[in-house]
Amino acid sequence: MTDKPLYHEGMRRLQDERDTRRIADRLEQVTVHTAFTEEDRAFIENCAMFFLATADIDGKPDCSYKGGLPGFVRVLDSDTIAFPDYDGNGMYRSLGNILVNPYIGLLFIDFENAQRIRVNGKAQVSADDPLRAEYPGSVFIIRVKAERIFPNCPRYIHKMQLVEHSVYAPKADYTPPVPGWKTSDNFRDALPARDRPEDKGDDSKDGPVKKP
């Protein structure tokens, strides 16, 4: 766990202005922990998405959505989680930030049951992680050493119901369809060769295709 206090001076100023320092300290004492519980594991591994916050070397923030099928984020041990990086737009804003500033925040939300968990920690990105073999379609594996784990008040979580998982989510023995933007004349000539359907005779842009 980091030795840095949970609250910095800016947070304390607002807590004092609103007389919330005592409850903030109590929340830290009661809810913040450094090891994943079985409840944390079950919650996280049942999530099909989370939000990832990173910052560059100058502290400028970025936030992205990460999605997959339930179980794509794994709790490996008492303070480590891992998740795959799948094919995206190639900008690598989040992962590039991690390479220069490994401190990240993850927010997991269950919109159906109004629950959420925050995980703050240090991340590393690897193309050689042995877990890649267990994640079809993965490009990198990101491991996160958790420093603080804590739930948040769910009162403002809007109740939403999952209709279906994305057809683009990788899984074993399945080739996801090519996203429409990759077939656009605006981008096609700038794609790496592996992503040009016309260069490999790939007709998967028409829909999900099973591997033979």
C-alpha cells in the first residue's frame, strides 16, 4: 500500500468547508482496504466493463471505457488484478500514459444492482505476459497492483439493464466482425496491413464469423 495519505490539502479544504472531515476519515477507516475480499473478486469478475483513468507524465488526465465478456478482468491474488488490451483505434492513450505514469484508477459499476468499486494502484503493460494465451484476441496484458480498494455510495447510479454483450468482444473460437470505421475511406489507407480487409480477403465486416 502507498504511504501517501488518502486525502491531500485540496480535499481537506473542501471537507473542512463542508464539515465532512470526520465522515471522510471514518469512510477511510471502515471501507478502504488493500486486499481484495471474496466479495470484491466476485463483483469484479462478473463485470463486463469498467472505466479506466490514467494521466500522462505532466498529470494531464484521460479516461476510457474498457469492455469485454464477464471474467475478462481477473483478480489474481490478494492485491493484483489483470485485464487484456484488445484491438482498438491504435491511439494508445491509456496504455501510453501507463508507460510514463503507472498510477491509475479503475471504476467498476453494476448498473442493474447499483453497486460500484474503485481500485487505485500501479499498472504495468506487457506483450509477453503468459496470461495472453488465456485471452483470445488480446494484444497486451495489463497487471495492476492495487494500493487502495473501496466501494462508493451507489445513490446516483441509474438503473440500467444489459440487453446484449458486444459482438466485438473477443472469445475463444470466434472472429469478431470488423468495425465499420475501419472500412471507411477516411481511415482505410492509414490502417496497418493486418487491419485492411481487402488485403487479406476478410469478409468479416458483414457480421460475426466463426473460425473454421
